[in-house]
Amino acid sequence: MRHDQSNRQRRYRHEPGAGIVRRIREIYAIPAGLVVAALFVMAVSPKYIHAFGTQVKDPGVQNSTTSNAGNPLPGLTPSELALFQAGQKAFEESEGVADGLGPRFNMDSCGGCHAQPAVGGSSPAVNPQVAVATAFGADNKVPFFITSAGPVREARFKHNPDGTPDGGVHDLFVVSGRIDNTGNANNCTITQEDFSTPSKNNNLIFRIPTPVFGGGLIEQIPDSVIVANQAAATRQKASIGISGRPHRIRMDSGTTNKNGNDGTIARFGWKAQNKSLLLFAGEAYNVEMGISNELFQSERDETQNCQFAPTPNDITNTGGTTPATTLSDLEKFAHFMRFLAPPTPSQTTPGGAQSIENGRALFQSIGCAYCHTPALRTGNAAVTALANKDVNLYSDLLLHHMGPGLADEIAQAQADPDEFRTAPLWGLGQRIFLLHDGRTTDLVQAIFGHKSAGNTKYKASEANGVVNNFNNLGDSQRQDLLNFLRSL
């Protein structure tokens, strides 16, 4: 018996994929699902990735006291600063039933989702969706994928029941039964969507909030700068499989008129689906909070007994006496993001100045910078604080094919189901949840999550060559690179 087991052990080492699973099951009588799960853990765990380098690890979330996160841009005029402050107040304000919250929503404030490490950031350490689900007596249950220690999430379905593409946001909560300080939704009887069935059918995907720090600087980068950067070092990029393309949102002549027809480069959101901060804010206001506005005037759910505010819910106050009292909340959100400063990187932590500098050089030499471009530059903007500035965002703002491992099977505008905008890395040092769905908090796992071979449906990830280069570094070099990333 022992001899036979030994022979089987030797044979399975040479079997690919399913053969490995089959042989392990034969030897140890382990259910196939557990074998696959174990292989997945081995594939993404730093312990198994670095057989000779188990000391290489993510330095973790850094102290944000010196990062400038949440502060206004330097050089704003007094009136611009006043708009920033009015926008920040609106961004942090919780909405109630009479304000137009819902009828379906994911959160009751912008600041609830964009909170780490300061207002304007990403998902915080304690998920506020757990509390908002039943706040003020609302008739909601916390979905199985929402946890106190997990990321803020929005849910999307890949396909409709008839198999056609869906891709839209399916809000987690309803206002039914909620009685808050502004209104009473006791007469609203709509119920939460079913998320269990889509999950069982592999039809459910998640997104987490993107940080909006430095949004105005990103908005003011000319299209010509993005295109010129795309054309730079094309031979070197191609040698390791990198291409990328701008997300030009346009519709063919004769098709239904949709927002974003001008053919210029969009740049906000996980798939760069929004052209401007105003559009980004308007869509989020309607989708995430259910509040209709002057950009998105229709309710997403028009159930009559669940309407508690005129439509659109948020409008310009034509009787206002100052800009702050005249502008709609939507415009205030946009001004807040436009005047929000980017985080300031640390020069010394984690790991010390020399390690960070070494990591910066490695970031360039192994090819990370081909997509995560360290700096682009704004043009001659109308706001002086935004004009002709270096933007150290660490992104080319292009769409890239990321392979089956990250593909969410959702197309948005002209972005394919496996394409994502290069996520800006400024502020990465204080970010808790990583990748578009927050699947990990470990930077090493996030790096290796960028790698996947192609299949019959999707191309191989454009990041494969860079991840291979990272894996070929020595332990101290990998640690330097991780220290550099967490210094941002």
C-alpha cells in the first residue's frame, strides 16, 4: 500500500490542472472542492509564492497624519475654498427619506463610502452599510457579502434572467419601514432584491468605492497628454505584453443618444466610464443613494408609495443668495472633489528612505510604471490651483485587459468585460481594501491577482510580464518595492 501511494505521488507531479486535483484526491481521499480551494490559496499566498522568501510582506496600512488626505488643494482663492468647504459638508451629510433617499440605495451619504483615511477616500475599516441597513427601523437584512470588517460594496448582476447582459447596480437596501428625522416610509412595501440566487449562479460581482483625492487634477489632464503617454515606449511595453487604450465614450451615428457622445477620453470610475466629476457625482447620487438630480432626473424605482420628495430630488436653488446656497448638492460634490488635494507620499516610512528610493527605481525597471505612470501634467485650466501642475497619480488613465482572473464580465460603455482603468496609486499607503472588488487587504496578493493566463473567452492579463519580473526579484528588492508602494 505504501509503495503504491508513493508511485501515485510521483505521477501527479507531472499532471496539469485537473490531473493534479484527481491525483491528490486519489492519494488523500480529499473532496475535489477542497483540493481546488487549497490550490487557490497556494496560488495567491505569499508563503507559497516565495518558497525562499517568506519574510517578504506587505507593510500594511500606514499612519495618515502627514499624508494631507482630505485637505483642499493649495492655492485656492477664498471663494474656491468656500465652495470646497460647502461641498465637503454636503459630501458628509446623511440623506433621509424626505430628502429623496431611495427607494433603493446602498448608503445614505457620500462620506460613508469614501472615508478611508479621510473624507474622499475609499472603504473604511468598519463598514457603515451594516448599520445603515436597519437604521431608523428600515426593513432590511444585511446581505451575506456585507460584513463589519469587510469593504463597502455595491452589487451588480452579470446577466438578466433571459441571458442578455445586465451589468447595472442592484441596490442592497430599501427605505421600507424607515422613519427618520425627515420622513416616514412605513407605507413603502418594496422588498430587497434576492442576491443569493445570482450568487449561486455565478452571476454576482462587486465593486468598492474609488478614492476621489486629486480629482480636479485628473479632470484637467488634457486628452493629448494621455495619448502622448500611451504612445511612449511602445516597443518596451509590447515586449512584456502591455498595450492599453483610452476609453473614448462615443456612439455610432444613428444609435440611441446617450450621455458621453463627444469622443473625448473618460477617466473616472473602475472602467473610466465617466468623463467628468460632475457626471461621476450625478450618477453616484442616483445609483448609490437613489437621489435623482439634474443630471439623472428619473427615479430608479418609481413605486408610487415609496416617493417622498418631488422629482428630481436635488436641484439648483434659484433663490439662493450665495454660490454655496444656490448650487445643488450635486454641484457641491463636484466642487469638493475638484478642489480636493491628492495625498502626500512619505519619504521615510515604511522601511526608511533608502528602501523607498530603491523600490521607486525597481517600480520603473520591472515595468510597473508603463501602466502606473508616475506623473502626467494638467493644461491651462481656468482654476489657477489646477493649471499646469504635475499630477503624481501613478496611472496612465487607460483601459487594460486584465485577464480572466480579474474580469468581472461586465462591459461599461466601450470598456470590455475584462478591461479596467489603471487605478491611480497615490494614497495606496492608507488604502485598506485592494482591487476593484476589495477581495484582499494584502498588497502582495493584489500584485499577484493581476496575473492570469488567457482562456477561450479573455486575453491573458497585460500585467503578466510585470508580475513575472516582480517574482524574479530578490527578497530584499521585493520588500523595497512593497515599501515604496505603501509610502505613496
